[in-house]
Amino acid sequence: MGGMREGLRERKKRETRERISDIATGLFMAKGFDNVTVAEVAQAADVSVNTVFNYFSTKEDLFADRQEVAVDLPVRVLRERRPGESVVRAFRRDYLDAIDTRDWRHGLNAGSDVFARIVNDSPALVARMREVGVGRERALARALADEFDADADDLAPKMAAAYLLGTTRILTEHAVAMLLAGEPWERVAPLLRTQAEQAFDLLEAGLRAWGGPTATLVVALRGGADDADREPERDEEEHED
Amino acid sequence: MGGMREGLRERKKRETRERISDIATGLFMAKGFDNVTVAEVAQAADVSVNTVFNYFSTKEDLFADRQEVAVDLPVRVLRERRPGESVVRAFRRDYLDAIDTRDWRHGLNAGSDVFARIVNDSPALVARMREVGVGRERALARALADEFDADADDLAPKMAAAYLLGTTRILTEHAVAMLLAGEPWERVAPLLRTQAEQAFDLLEAGLRAWGGPTATLVVALRGGADDADREPERDEEEHED
DNA sequence: CCACAATTTTGGAGCCACTGCAAACTTGAT
DNA sequence: ATCAAGTTTGCAGTGGCTCCAAAATTGTGG
């Protein structure tokens, strides 16, 4: 049992997994999630049903697979914010960037409309996506609490996470709804941009007016003029995964 | 076929429905949601499985039943706010009231810990509860948009709904977590109260600093005069399209 | 090359939520 | 009593998913 390179065995495993996932997503896109049985996927991928469940523990996993990774995405935005940049500003920049580049990480992909239609047609997938969202929020809340070492009874990190991700969630939902209604991206983008700017203005201005017991976190969130000599940016360690 | 009082037929229907629901929740509490089959419920209620599905379209419906009604609860808080009272203030009052009276409408029921444990142990029920939450948020957003007749591209109602319900959600989650950890209500309540006050302070102060294009809604949300206190330092952008 | 062990795949039997259908059965009105 | 409408039930099935034990495949040492 040598832990060598990648033996034939492991390569085959990887290949089958990818084949199953690809064929599955293809079928889902073509016929809709609920109109495809696992048996169908298995047959198309030339494996047994048990093999499918060997790689993916649920049918929904078969669809997410790639989306799953995005759970720690907000955490990365938090951690990789620029020196001196407030948390809200970092999220604002990230989101506006995503609009410009039409990045997939906020579901603004070209083709995200078909994706959204597939998801919306299937209660199971809708539930799944919500679960991913909850995971993101929890991860961000943990990261915030971690970074500004708030104690367990301090709800500010959770609140902040909810506000930040709620904001982006609603922005994206609305944009995708417009795309689903047939609006071209060229018309959606500028509106989305102004909406995003307004929304983040609200967040920033909102937090600016607060001087609560968790002042350090709030200052870091909004980027503070409270105490001028304080360095809100912590030393950034090199932790890229 | 006269639709008179309540005929024998309808009474029997109501009785069976209640009997099934009661027996089901009893079994769920005793053994956990996933450890009870619908067949078991049917047998205990002395009906066939088909009859169960005749009244409740899913197994989860069997558990919710009573909880379902709570979807329009935030809307009621909005609509029944006192004259001159801002929306945020209304929600604050409602929540603090709920703490004092330990009202079930925010899951602060005595015995809500067992309820929570049952729910948390079942992925299906967790998903169901999240769905209820989403329904609440959507209903509140619609009601807000309705009341202040915002147009379809105005995201302020949705944002406000997300912030308000996100706030109460996190407050309640934390309180229930403490209860689950064995803390007595007498210790939880005062902490929850200060946390709630801080959180609603944040909301109120946050909205106070905002002068956007949807000024009427914001003013209604936070209460108070528009140009009374501080100036928004970020110059307000034009509202085109 | 040949065993032999470790894995992977597979078939089969089965559970459970849920559906559709047509035969009972119950109720209400004539 | 009788008939129509509504309700309950049994039965047969689908589809996701699990468990298990028998193949088939791959890595290792002789």
C-alpha cells in the first residue's frame, strides 16, 4: 500500500467520477433535474446505480459538485482585503469587480439563467442552494469572529455576515430575475451596478453611525475615522489554499 | 349537497386530520422525525397510509401544520404598528415583547428546545424551516414594497426585509442555542434582551444615516425627520432609468 | 507468471416517501 | 331503500437510497 504518485487505480476513479458528473449535469440541463433519474445517469455513464452513489452521496451532490467549493468564497474576500481597506469596502469592490468581469462566483455567469431555471424548477435543488448559502454565512461569521476575536455571546459577527451576504444575495437574485425575464446583460449590468453601490452605501453608512460595545469589529467593518491613529488592517499572513 | 353548518362529514374530516397531526407530532417528539415512518403514523392513527397523504401532501407538512400560519407574522407587525411608530421600532417592540411574554411566535416557547432538537436532527425539517423563513422574508418584502409603493427595481424593501428578519433570526438562533446548551431561561432572557436592544439600535442608527433615492421608505423605516441631523458624506447619485 | 490482498464495481433484496387508480365504503338527499 | 357524491382503502408501482455479499479489477511480493 504505497502512497506513490497517482496509480492507475486512482486515475480511473477520478475519471469515472468526472464522467458521471459531466454526463449528469448534461442530462439535467437538457431535461431538468427532476426529470432525470439516477438510473438514467448511471446507464448513460455506463456504470451501475450503486457506483453513482459510491461517488456522490445524494442526487443533489451530482449537480452541485463544482458549486460546492464556493462556500469559503466570502471568507477569502475577507482575508484578502487590501491593507487599510474596510470589510464592507472589500465586499463592495469584490462585487463590483464581479459585475465587470461577469464572474461566476456571484452567479452572474453567462448561462447562469439556464442554471437558475433548472434550479428553480426543482425544490430539492432550491433547498440545496439555500444550504450552500447558509454554509457561506456561517463560515463568514466564524471568520469574522475569529479575526476580531469576539467572544461567543457577541452577535456582531453573525449580524455582519447576514447583512453582507444578504445584500449580495438580493442584488444577485434581482439581476438573475431580470436575465430570466429576457433582459440582455447589457441592460442589466448598469442597473445592477447602481443598485450595488446604493446597497453598499447603506451598509457602510449604517455601520458608521454605530458605536457599540464591539467597536473594534464595527470600525474594521466600516473603515473608521473614529480613532485616526489606529491601524485597522491586521498583519496579513500568507495563507493561500 | 347543501353547504349548511358543519355536517357529519366535515366534522369527521376535521377530526381525522387533527388526530393524525396530533399522533404524528407525538411520535416525532418521542422518537425523532426520521425515526418515524408514515406507515407508523398511519397505523397509530388507525388510518391507511393513503389517508395520511390525503390530508398532508408531505411528511414534513405533518410536522409543520401549526407553524405554517406564522408566515405572515412579520407582515402583521408591519401593518399593526402604532401611529407615528417607525417600522424598525415596531419590530423592536414586538421582539422585546416576545421576550417578556415568552411568546411562541419567535420560537422562544417553553419547550422550544425540544422542538429545536427534533428539527435540527432532521435535514428535511431543517430545510422546511428555512423555507418558512424565506416565505416570511418574501411576504414582508412584498408588504413593504406595497405599503410604500416602491417600483419593481427598488431593492430597498427586500433589503429591509432581509435585515429585519435576519436580525431576529440570529437573535433567536443564539437564544435557542443557549437553551439547548442547558442554560435556564432566567439566564438567557436578560442577555437576549440587551443583545436585541443593541441589534435594533444598529438597525435604527444605520438607516438614520442613509439618504438614498427611496427616502420615503427609509424614513418610514427608521422614523424621524429627514434633514434633521447628519449629512450623508457620500454625495447621492442620480437615479436614472 | 502466480498467488494473494486490497479495492472497486456490481447485482439483488429491501426500506421509505409518494403517486395513480379503481374498488370498497360512508354519508347526504330523495 | 336508493342513488350520487365524497372518503377511505388496497394494490401496484416509481425513485432515491442503503446494506450486503459476490464478482471483477488492480497493486504487491514471491
